[in-house]
Amino acid sequence: MIVAGIGCRRGVDAADVVAAVDAALRSHDLDRAALSALATTTFKQDEAAIFAAARQLGLEVIVVEGADGENAQDTLTRSDISLAVAGSSSVSESAALAAAGKDARLLGPRLITGAVTCAIAVSGASA
């Protein structure tokens, strides 16, 4: 399973989310067809652009509760702003890890594209 975790500022456009996903995939030599899902935390579950981007990409959005918790030690980056506002050291990295499953690992640190962050996690046969 390959999951793109998404974090963003409030009010971004779906095009911004898609651009961040595409940039993160390119940075790992992957294409859209490799993705299984997008993921975010309950803190961002009302962000319409994430769901609109998922529809454009033909993917589901996995909303994970408390994504920082057990995955916090596995994130590669730490944002004090994200920690203060969302309760997660990296919304995109922790959401990707939580959604991809128990044996998930990040392919690299989150990529920041404008107001959107995207991290790619893999698990299972993809890992």
C-alpha cells in the first residue's frame, strides 16, 4: 500500500493538493497509479480541498484519528506550528504512516509545496 499523507493551511484549493501529491510522487520516482489512498488527520477532515483532490485522483481519503500518537517517533520532520495547532509533529507524515498500516515507513521527509505538505508512506509488498 502506498499512501500520500496530506497537511495544509486552511482554505487551500484542490489543485494545490494535487500539485503537492504529484511533486511528492515525482521526488520518489512514483506516478499517480502507484497511490492507494490519500490520508489526513481528524483535524483536517473538514478541509474540502483534500477530498476534492482525492476525487480528481480517483482515490479515497483515509481520516486517521490521533495520527501523531504511536507514529510520532517515526516522523522525519517536526513542525512546532503543526504540533501547537493540530497536535501532530507532522500531519502529513503521521497521517501517511497511520493510514498505511503497522509496518509502514516513510519514503522520505514531507515535501512542502506552497500551503500543502505531502508525505509518502509504504507498507506491505510495497515496502
